[in-house]
Amino acid sequence: MRGYDWIILLVVALLTTIGLTGIYSVDLSKGDTLTFFPVQTIAFVLGVGVLLLAASVHSVFYQSFSRVAYIGVLLLLVGVLIFGVTVRGTTGWFRFAGFSLQPAELAKVSLILFLSWLFYRHGRQYYRWQFVLGSLIVVGLYVGLVLMQPDLGSALILLAIWFGMLLCSNTKKRYIFLLLGAGIGMFVLGWFFLFAPYQKARLVTFFDSSADPLGSGYNVSQSIIAIGAGNLVGRGLGFGSQSQLHFLPEAQTDFIFAVIAEELGFVAVVAIFILYTVLLWRIVMLTQRCRDDFTMFVLLGIAILFFVQIVVNIGAATGVLPVTGVTLPFLSYGGSSLVINLLLIGIVESIARSHG
């Protein structure tokens, strides 16, 4: 067990414990039979095994495996559109033997690995527009297939990973501004021709959550009430009125932060922010030990992914950002999400051990 970053492992263990506690509380409101907590516990045990396996191999493996992983996940994204199970209007899951697999979660990992290989392979050619266009095509294939499910939240996360890693690669600023301009143009086109009515409603709610408090703004309004009701130490586990009385929809996923804030209070919220800050700081600090660009970009990509998911989920719960269905790392219910996040930590630990 030499070379592991034990601070990262401790932080992840604490975050997962807080998440399981919140999910258990939500389960209490559903009746005598626990539904979410046992599934999340099994996913955690499985995820720990995946973490240890991922950490046990040398980081060179991920470099050689990155291209195979990208193509494999691309095929899964195509396959899920044909053979996948539809949940709440999104055809994004394979389901077998009582378990489900969400390829969009795997896409986040494979995209980080493949983009890191691409940046490493092309050395310092970030100044060439061909490099930017090539990386855009790489992410564009994934994003297009994810949007066909449709899963706007995962598509935005994939774009954020690519854009964040591009910024870290010292790409020419004029290319960045051109991409931002193109993104604004695509948004305008999407508003008129691509976005579903419920997606438009979420964006309208973002600008004014009181515009439709019983409709599209209901979730956000209830979430804000729950967070405010927590005060310093919360109402107690299982005693949050918003989650226990089912005023807060999707409490175990999109709004798990609101559940924890209401029942465990401001103290728990501060603890969560501290733990996330330490996690991101440790991952970024590990880049100083990297002896090649590939592992450096992998660490940066993982840090970007966690950061964006944290900001988007908590931002949605507090009404600062629109609700996109993005999970909160290690806290939200979701077997695929938890296992993939633990896999990412395993990759981080692999790099820490390989460059220790």
C-alpha cells in the first residue's frame, strides 16, 4: 500500500459516508423497506474494488488503453440508443440482472484519458487550429450521441472537460474566444431548434425561479427552503420536513445537498465544502510530481470533472444555476456515478504510486 495518497482516500471515505447517510434518510421517508440505501451500499463496495484494481496498475497502462477505451465507449453510446432502457425520458442505461450501467458516465473517464493522450501525443502543437478542431471532433462524437438520449447534463459535462483541458494546454486565446462565440451561437440555435420544452423551462426558472413556483420552479424553491431550514446543526437525521414529507422531488439525486443541509445543518455544509476543497487541491498538487504530460492532463481532467459537477449540482440546489440532473460526486444516489467516481480516484492513486 506504499505510495497511496491517504488524504485523498480519507476525504473520499468521509464524503461517501455523508452521502450514504443522506440517502438513508431519504429512504426512511419511503416506508419500511429501504430502496436506495442498499443499492448505493453495494455500489460503494463494488466501487472500492474497482478503485483498488485501478490503483494497482501502472499509469502507463492508461496511456496505452486510452484509444481502446474511447472506441469502446463510443460503441456503447451507440448501443444504448438501440438497446438501452428509458428512465424519465432518457434512453441512457443498460440494465441486466438487476444492475444498470450508464455509458455516459464511462464517457467522462474515457474522454479524459483520450484527450490526455491526444495532448501528450501532439506535444506542443496547441497553437495549431488543426489541433483544436481535432479535439473538438473527439468530444463532439460523444456529445452528439449523449444528446440523442437525450442527456443535456452529461453532454455539458463532457464539453466542460474538453474546454477546461484545452485551457490548461495553453491554446491560443483567439481560438478560445472563437470557441466561446461558436458556443453562444450553438446555444441560440439549440433554443429554437433542439431544446425540449422542459429544458427551456429549466433555463427560464434559472433566471426567475418564482416565475412558475408550482411548475418548473417548484424543485428549486423547495430546495432553497430546505437549505435555509437547516440553520446551524440541522433538524436531525430523518426529521427534514422537505425531504421526509416528499416536498423535495429527486431528493436522493439532484437535491441530496439540500437534504443534508436541512437535516445536518450549516456545519455539515461547511464540512462538505472543506472536503471537496482538499480533494481538488490534493489532485492538482499531484501534477507537480508527474514526469510526463499524459498523467498531468489526466489529473487536471479529473479535477475539472469533479469541480464542474460540484459547482453545477450545488448551484442548481441553491438556485444559482439551472437544474441539469448532474450528480454530486460521492454524495448523490446512483450506482454508475459512484463506481465511476471511485474509478477516477483509483486512477489518481495509480498516478500517485507511479510517480511517487
